[in-house]
Amino acid sequence: MKKCKNISGIYEIIDFYDVYILDQWGVMHDGNQGYENAKKCIKELYKRKKTLIIISNSSKRKDATIKRLPNLGFNSDYFTEVMTSGEMIWQFLKNKSHNFIKDVGMNCLHLYDKDKEDSLYFRKDLDYNFVENIKDADFILGCATEKNKSTIDYVPLLKKAIEKNIPFICANPDYETIENSKNKLSICMGSIAELYKQIGGKTFILGKPDINIYIESAKKLKDIEKSRFLAIGDSIFHDIKGANNYEIDSLLI
């Protein structure tokens, strides 16, 4: 087991690492605006010529994530790579380049937040039939939970999916997040996918803690030892476990 220690700021370890892998929600911003200290820290890391990468379990596509950074107070040019679980899933759905994806069928029940205007952007250029009823579906694509819904609200749907033995593709593996302006947790699609797995369903994810999103995000980097990588996140289940899977150091906020 690796040694753990408490630090009071990134300045204590800044010279130990060359590549910083950053989570978004809870680390860089709260979904509405960037944290002031995070803005200062990222600006200083860039100034010191550190390589900055964002790895997020967001179901949003990569391009949408990059475009949103300035609105949150971050310069998108500071980042060598931005990779999301949504982008990973979208690419495999588009290219049908993974064995799990190849045989899922064409009829997709898409779970998304109907209150968000950009939720259907994920479907763009995907050649599937999007159905409204589980009885017509070959597979479930889980992107985001609906507002005010709890995990238990999805149980009837999951039971029907189990009866049909259909796979669940999860574009956001996070279990929970903090709501904007409210001091309470909201469930993410990872909680629904995990429940489906626990009751015997077939699930597929490509976000943290899966190692593939780390490999994909680091493809542009050459000749940098993993000992010089640091992953920063706020989830033991996803950020810290993912870093351990990728065999790099991590910092829990």
C-alpha cells in the first residue's frame, strides 16, 4: 500500500510532478463557476510549464466540455487534453469498435436529464433508433438522471431490463454529485448502473476508475515517467481508485 500524507497546499509537492490529471466537479468548479483557488492553482501550474489534463466522468462530449471551460473561468488553451467518459462511450457507439458495443442492437433507450437543453446533443451523428419504452429497447444508454429522481425510482425500469437481459451502457460512472447552490448530494447515472450490475445486469463503462480513459488521455504525451504523474480528484471510488489502476500517485480533495 502506498504511503499517505496530509498537505496544506499543492505548493508542497508541485516540483515532484510534471503531469497533473484534474477532475472537474468538486475540484475545478461546482457546475456553475470555477473555484477561485482552483483558477489560481491551474494558472500557476501552467506558468511552471506543467502538463495539464482533464479527465471527467461527465456524460458530455469532449468538444462541449472544452467550449464550456471559459464560462467557468478557465483558459482552455492551458490543457493538453480533455477527456470525458461521455466522449469515450460516444466514440465506441459511433465506431462500434468494442466487442461489448458491436452486438448491443440498434434500439436504444436513452436516459438523460430532460430539463437540460443540451442533453440530446449526445445523440448527434449516432446511427441508432432511440425508443421511449423499455419493451422496445435492445440496450440502455444512461447519460444523466432526471431531476428529483432517486435510485429507487429506476428500480421498475431495471427489473424490466433484467427480464429482457439487455445491456446497460453508462456514460457517467459517478455515483453522486453536489447540487449547485444546495448542500446536498444528487445521484448520478453510475449509481443506477451499479444497481443494475448488483441485480445481475450487464453493464459497460469507460470512465474512471476504468484504466482506458487514462490511457486515452495520455496518448499525446511522450517519454514521461508515470512517477511524474499526479491525479487530483474528490472521489475515492473513481479518482483515487482510477489513479491506482493506472499506477500513478493521487491527491484527494
